[in-house]
Amino acid sequence: MSSLRFLGRRPEGPLPAQREPDWLQADPAYIERALQHALALPGGQWYVLDATDALGDTPKTYTLLGRDWVVWRHAQGISAAPDHCPHMGASLGCARIEDDGSLRCPWHGLKLAKEGRSGWQPLRVHDDGVLLWVQLATEGEEASELPFLPRRPASFVAGVIRAEARCEASDILANRLDPWHGAHYHPHSFAQLQVLERRLERLLVRVSYRVVGSLCVEVDASFRCPNPRCIVMTIEAGEGVGSVVETHATPLGEGRSAVIEATLATSERAGFALAQRVSRFVRPFIEKRAARLWVEDIAYAERRYALRVGNQGKPASKPRQGTERSDSPSVR
């Protein structure tokens, strides 16, 4: 596209001639093989719930694998446990957090220590500074001490979005394993995109991100899966080398999943230090851009799920006008 104008550093070398149109390159058989390769990776029984800073001064409830859990922050860290009081089953989303980190049931005042008790056992929790993980026994998956995390930049400005979809977690991964849809389905964000390398364990693309109008930033970016519920895009060349976008797919229940996406932007440019100092102002722009893409990508994932379960001809839900951080149906 000769009319495009480019900002900053660009990857070296011209684009190779594109041999086939995107609709031929986007081979469903390849996407399925790449998906199965990812799903066979070890996951350690760890699941991303939300952004670390999504937790405030009150407990929050989440659905994971068909069960409800309460998560709360206290002076000693973060805890997670079943969202039912072992006395009479009250939800603990409105419980009071005591100074010692325990919960006080809102129905009858039973004190529940963060270490747990009979009939009410906490989950293991890991806070990596950006995302909050919990470990939950998963059939056919071996537990690990810590989540299998991708490589992250040493310094970054982060933004995290969370949205829910009527599909399986695998449909969210499949969306990311199909980069060929990018410039067609998201023309507001991608001016052009070409796949440079395609293997089961790695995709490499050259993509021109729109800044505004025809002004673009061009990068080479790789896609890899570090575990069966995550795919990571890493900028390999161009502006922002080392920046990553982690897309985590968390199963909520049958036919329901959450996508939690963390963008960790970095740069070698001198001005990046200023961006870090004013990160609270930069972050909303990062999240707004990611949220716009996921309005459309959720529709893609939901359509894929509807076709697979036999609802051919039934349209996926209408694209949503945004994503939620804390008020979605399974985050109360």
C-alpha cells in the first residue's frame, strides 16, 4: 500500500511476494493442528482470573470451571476460596475483610480464616504483578509450582482488559492462531498484515498498525503458546521490540469463557521513561484499543463455537460495544 506512511523504525528487508490470497493461506486444517499442539502443552493447573489491580478493598467473586470463588486482598497478600460459607452457604462477595486477612460472613458472622477450614479450602494463588492466577485441580493435567509464564520485558507500561464470551477457551486461542483475518476483519487497526513464517509452534507476521488514518507503525511479531490457555504476541523487529501481548483464555463453565489480555509495551527510546511516569494516563489508551479488537474477535470466537456445536445458521451474539473489567456477568 503505497499510500501508507510509516512512523519510527521498520523491520529490515522487503516483504516477500505473497504467493496466495489470505483466504487460501488461512487453512482450517493448519489452524486446528496448531490449536491441538497448543492444547497439549502443560498448564500446571493454573488459570488467570483478572488483572492484579482489579481487586480493591472488598471481596470479588468469579466463576471458574463451573464453580464460584471469592477472591480478596488483605495485608498479607491475596486469597481465593469457594464462594459459599460452610455454615449455610451464603455468598462471601459481601463479606467483611478482617485485619488478619480472614473473612467475616455477612449472614451470621462466621469468621473464615484465610488458611481455610473443614469444608472450605482455599486455592493456591499467584500474583505475577500484572495478572492474578489461581490453581485448580484439572483432570489430565499435572500441577506445577508456578504458572508457565512467557518472557516479559524488564520494564513496561501495562494495560489489561477482561471480557466474556459464549464459547470455549479453545475458540479464543483459535482466533489468535488465525492472523490472516487481521487486516480484513480489523481494518480500523491493521492496514496490512502478511504471514512470514508458519509452523505449529510459531507464527511470524509483518503487520502495519494504524496510528491514525494512513500513518502506521510496522513491526514483525511472533505468536507462540506458552501453555494451553495462552497465546503471546512478541514484537521481534521494528518499534517496541520486546513488547508482548498475552492473551489468556479462562474456562468459566460449559460454553462460557473469559479472555484476559495483558499488553506490556516497552521501548528503547528515551521518551519511554516519561511514558512510564505517566502510565496511569497511557493505560486507558492501551486498554481501549485492545477492547475494540476484542468486540470483533469475541464475535469470531462465538461464531466458531456455534458452528461447532451444531447451531449452523444461528448467528453469534451481536458484537458488544466494549469489554468489562469488573461488572461482567461472572465477575460480581
